[in-house]
Amino acid sequence: MFTTEGPSLRELAVQALSSVERGYDLLAPTFDHTPFRTPDRMLDAVEETLAQHEGSFAAGLDLCCGTGAGTGMLRRLCRERVTGVDLSAGMLERARRAHPAGSGPPAPEFVRADALALPPAFADSFDLAVSFGAFGHFLPAERPALFASVHGALRPGGLFAFPIGAPLPLSSAAWWVTAGFDAAMRVRNAVWRPPFVMYYRTFPLGAVRADLAAAGFTVETAPLEHFGRRPHDGRPNWRLVLARKARTSREDRTP
């Protein structure tokens, strides 16, 4: 799973016994050499789908940007401004190295902030927000605050886009691996502090769609055909969730 340039088992163990923020600070130098980095194949599929559905955007937000894997995609899709946000200072430092000032427009800005409470200066600032591989760090009870935070950062008509996989069949090895990992994390967090929140099976499309709607988004999905379809029912293995903020606020519509 890991290259020789990736973290050692000891480093992973230290990270797992840290907080999420501290753990990713420690992992940052080797993160791009682990399977946890979003694959370029996924980034390319999302970029292509957004370009086909929406064209280009003015300002983009990479939520929980990590080392900046998705930031490059945003720089190609956005004309004016790209901002990456993450809680880990170590990950942000790696993102700045990957996207240095002067490396071509739009030059990205990286901000240390909590996705659950984005800075007030972000209000109504972005046309597109994306996120990759970060939602396992948020408990289901935190989703309303997360989605409300993103909703507030988007301009009217703005889009929140992220990929989501189809449910794994109970008979698959992957289901048992992810279920086992989540169970181990629950035991770890029950007996060790600080907690390290990272779960694979807490972000189902149905519940996510309901929470997005409650936050004020209208929601549709587009299949990511690069990843094929399930043989037993023909549904896509991966979808791109497209959650849109209303183009006018309720106040604007009040006579």
C-alpha cells in the first residue's frame, strides 16, 4: 500500500494516537506517498464532469485541502481566485510548496481554518466549493454545521461538489475491511484521548442528501463514468454530488 517514501508503521502509529490536527501535521511530509491522497484519476473525472456541466467558475474553495491535490484542479476551473482551507498547518505548508506564488494564475491562497466554522470573511465569496476524502473526519452530528458553513461561503447560485461512492456490498472484502477499520477506530476513541475521528461508513448518500437540503441546497448527482457501474443493478460506482445554493435569498424574494 505504501511506497518507500511513505510513512513507517511507527509514524502511522504515532499519528493514530494523536488528534486529527496533530496527526496530519505529522503525516504531512509523506502524505502524498500514501493511498490516502486523492488519486489523479478521481480528480480528472471530477474536473471533466464539472467542466461539462458548468463550464468555468470565478472563485473556488478547496475545503479540507490537505496537501493541495484538488487545488490544481480548481486552478484550471477557476478564472480569478482559488483558496484552500485546512485545519492542519503541516498540510497547508505542503500545499503552499506544491502551489507556490508565481506558479501561474490564479495563484492560490491557503488559510488555516475549521471547516465547521469558516472565517466570516468567506461569506458569499465563492462560486464553487469542492472537497475530497475529508468527510470521514466529521461525525454525522457535525454534518449540518459543516454544510451550513459551506452554504454561507458560497455566492447565490454557487455549487458545492464532491464525489461519493456507491455502498459496498456486504459480500465484498472491501466492506469487511472498512467495517473493521471503523470498529477499531470506535474502540480507539473510547479508550484513548485525544480522539482521532476518521470513519469510512458514516457518509451515506441518502443521509447526506437530506442534510444538504436542510442546509438550503438543492441536490442532484452526476455519474462519474470513469469508474464504471455495478454489474448487479447498473448504478454508477461513483457519483459527483452537485449541491447548489439558491440563486436568490428568501429576503430577496420578499416583496
